[in-house]
Amino acid sequence: MKRTLAFGGLVATAGLLAAGLAAPAQATPQDVASDALATNGIAAYEVAAYWKANKAANLIGATPYDVETKVVAKHISKGGPAPDSKPGIVPAIGDEKKVAAKSKNVNLPKTTGKVFFTTPDGPDADSRPDRHWCSATSVQSAYHNLVATAGHCVYDTETNAATLDKWVFIPGYYQGKTPWGIYVGKQAFTHYDYDVYEDGDRDYAFVTVYNGLSFYHDGVVKPFDENPGAWREVSRATYENFKNQFRYWEGPNYYCEHESHYYVWAFVDAGRLGDNVGGQGLAYNQKIGQPVFVFGYPSGSHPDGNYAYSGATLKWTYGKTFKATAAEIKAEELQAVKSSFTGEGALGSSWLLKYNNGRRLGYLNGVTIGVSDTDGNNRYDTSISPYFDGELYGVYSAAKNLWSGSIAVPFESPALH
């Protein structure tokens, strides 16, 4: 599936913020949209199995989310973002008592990775889903289980369904490898104005994820006799539940009966996301004009056909933010940075303020929602992001204190008996 975001009227300026602060503002509970992804351990288990089965064939076969963004700056404008309250920061995981410092040397952050999801393929309900990915990053939260990315890498604005399906985050992903595990999305949060009106100024999302999963034999399910250590004995009720869940599964069986005992395939708990890779801090209502590092997985070609990026490895770019607007996506409070990143795959890239090279931590201050060819030479030269203000902090606050827990081994729940 191809979805196009038309940024036909981006307006950009490098001017400073208007003097004076607006009245303090923050998203209220009524402004926050929240939708479930994998609602329980069984559902999350099935999502993880979908991506890792058959030697991670679905991961390897996924393509960058194919969003074409052609943004043309026609004239300078005084529009753009301004703080809606006092500036604020949330420290990164492990950095709560430290102050991040700028560094000219760049060590890539462990927090960045890819989010994978599926989208419907055509109107036929029996059609196979398309598999896609965006960029994303781990951020600070009470339970070290939160991911930030672009809103349209979580919410399905094409079909008007609530969320994209089979959503997972994989930090450090490379060619089917999951060095710190797979983290299945549990609950998604964005601003009501994006969920309902697709307001480009609110094109961001925070997703709580379950504990990570690692896998025996790289996800290749073997019969019990060949690999008994990867199976766990469970009650007959749990076994029957799994059998019903995977009855029409096209991959290997994740349940078996052996000598009158019942077993299910047991993934290994890899622990909490933030404990494994850390989590970036958060900055909001910050002054425009500060330098940021942008980390993501750009892929695809420039308009002139030049393929500058493969999307296989993490890349970075660096520059100072400036104001931007894009009326065609109802966006009047964007920020932009000069960047050669192409749009495919780079959507959801993290913009890190005051990035510290030693700790590989900074403050998340933007997420890429599109790219722009501002000088008309058929080469993308600018990335754009919503401006992080008090409204964004309100959405973050709704997500940051929610527990998710482990889904590694199927549980013996009273509901299953």
C-alpha cells in the first residue's frame, strides 16, 4: 500500500521565536486519544511469533512505510511554533541526576530502532497484509517501557482504522536480527486532534510495550523431541487455548502434546526496554534555533532517482531547527532542520537535543513526519517535525506511568480454566 502525505505548501523561516510566552497549556485527558494494540499476553505472543517465525521471514520481507513527501517552500512566513508554557525537560534513563552536554563526536544511540507493523492490502478481507517499518526510539518512563515515533507510524489514517496491526519495536534491528529482543506494543497514545482530524501539528505517538522477547534457535520451532528446552509444560486449559489461537496459523505449531503432557513454545523474557537500551529524555517548549541530532533509518530515493540510503543501518544528521508551516496538513506549528534524509524509513526518526556522546543520551525534541525539497532541485534537503509543546507533554504524561509486564511464557490465568 502507498499512502501520500501532500505537503504542497510548506513555509519555512529561520527567524527566532516571538517574544513572550503564551499562557501555560497542556493536553487534558479529553485531548488524549488512547487505543489498544495487543490487549493481552496471548495476543502479544501471537504478534511476536508472526514476526520471528520461519527465521524472521516477515521481518526481513518488510519494506519502509512508503510515504512520499514533496514539500516546497514558496515564501518566507512569520508563522510557526511558539511555546505554550515554560520550557521543560524529562531526564533520560540513567541520566536523572546529570546534565547532558553537547558533543561533536557521534556514537549512535542504542535507544533507536525500527517499528514494524502490518497494513491491509486491498478491500478483500482475505488479502494478505503488507509489512512495513518506520524509525522510533525508547524514551524515559516510570516502567522503562515507552516508545516514541510519528503518529502515522501507529495510527492508520489511510483506512481510518484505529491503529496499525501487529505493532512491534526492535531496537538495533539489522537484517532479521533482534539484539535486544522484540517489544510488542500494548497501548498507543496520541493527541485527540491527530486521531480525529489528522492535525499535522500533533503527528506524534507514544506506545507502551511489553517486556522484550528473545528466542530459541532464532525463532525456528522444532519438535519437542528435538528441542525440549524451548517448550514449557502447561495445563490442558492453556494448551487448548493456544491450540485455538493458532489453529489457522500458517507457520509452525506453537503447541504440542507429548506422552500425555501439554506444552507450548516458550519465548525468553528479555527484560524491560529501558533497562536494556536506555531511554532518551524529553524536552518541550524549547527555543527554536538550537542544534539537534536526528537519528533514523532513511531509505528510498530522492525525487531525481538517486538512492542515497538503503534503510539497513542507523544514520544521523545534524543541524539547527527553524520554524515551518504546512497548511495542507493543517500544520502551523512545525519545526524543521536541514537534512538529506529521504522520507521512506526515516519517518519517526528521533530529534535529540543536547545529545551526549559518552552516555548516548539527550532529550527527544521532535520526530520526523516528512521531508522536503525546499529549493526545487529534486533532492530532499529538509526534515520536518511537530513542535514539542505542553500539548505533547500532556500526551506523554498519559502514557509514561502505565505498566505492561512480561509475555514471555504463556500464563496460567483463571480465565483460561
